Amino acid sequence: MLMLFSSLLQIKAHPSVAAHMLYDLDSVNKTPTTESTLLIIDIAGCDMEEKKDEEDSTLNEGEAEISIAHARRLVQSGVQASDIGIITPYAAQVVFLKMLKCNHDKLKYGDLYC
């Protein structure tokens, strides 16, 4: 299930930037990928099971693949890879995300932060 929260959240920002959108940047095209302020993807019931690595850190390969796919769409829309961050509290997930990043040409040489 894909949830777009741009109209449901009250985001507090300085008035000079409160209405800025990602697609307002010169190099970024307005696409469905760049229109939402916040993207949350609910993977419950999608057969994307969590695993534990040898150090008992959590990893979800499906979740990581979805995150990298979204980052690729952002880059294709003109967002610089160095402006994209994927946040996870799990060390194993970070390692897997970095491995996936290296497998995607558009992200390989960019500074996508995981």
C-alpha cells in the first residue's frame, strides 16, 4: 500500500520555504515521484519478511529494494543522488542498502546517503 501524506501532515517550516517542493528545484522535473512531501510505504502483508544477520541486526531485503527503486526514480526526475537520504536504524539494512546502491549505475557514483 502506497500512502502519500502531503495533504494530511502539518509540516512546520519557515514561511520563506514552507511552500517549496522538490520539483521547484531547477534540475528537478515535476513527476508523481517528486510531488509528495513525504512518502511512506506500508509493506505489511507483502511477503517481505525481516531477517537477522549474524550480529542480530534486522534486515528486510524487499524494503531495501523498494527504497533504492524510489531513489532511482528521484534521480531520473533530476534529483541529485547526494540530496537523497535513506534512513534506517538497522546496521544490517544499511549494509544491504549500500550493496544495492552499488548495483545501480545511476546511484553508483553519486553520494546517496544510507
